[in-house]
Amino acid sequence: MSLHPTISSAKVEGTAVYDLAGDKLGAIDDLVIDKRTGHVRYAALEFGGFLGLGTDRYPLPWDMLKYDTSKDGYVVNLDRDLLTDAPRYAKDAVPAYTEDYGRSVYTHYGFNWQ
């Protein structure tokens, strides 16, 4: 167990995300928190583009991410091909995180909407 079970969102943003093979997919750009429960719903994965240009944000259900201390980053059981038609948005076009949007994100990754 970690000595520190909590972390500031400022420290999560920018943290690398890896697939199961250990390849870097991108980094966490933002966290989306449920206003009623206080739980993190999504981590927005910054993925694609070149040198930060043309990158999109892919909201991933928070429960997909598992912190790996040896990588100092998060690992997800995610094939890059699944990102091809995944819900995403440009940095300047943040969607309205409605119940329908949330359901589409969770369903895409095989999770039940809470």
C-alpha cells in the first residue's frame, strides 16, 4: 500500500499513461469530478498530435487507470485501436459532461454507467 493514498489533481495532470505492453499512450490532461459525489469520473487522456499540437482529449473512466509506482504513471488495459472511434474532444471544445455523454464513454470502454 502506498504511504500516501491521496494525491492532488495538480500532480495527476501531466502524469504519463501506458498500455499493458508498457508503451506510452499519452498523459493526463484534466480530471472530471462528479459534483454530487465528489468522485473522479474521468481522466482526460491527451493523445495524438505532434509536440502538443493537434492533440485530442479522450475521457477515460477513472476506474480504468491503475497507478504503477515502477513507471511513475498510470497503466490502462487499452488497445490503441479502441481510441480510433472513442469519444474525444479538442482542448478548446470541452463537451458538456451530461449523463448521456458519460454513458457513451463508459459503454465504449465496456464499463457500466454508475
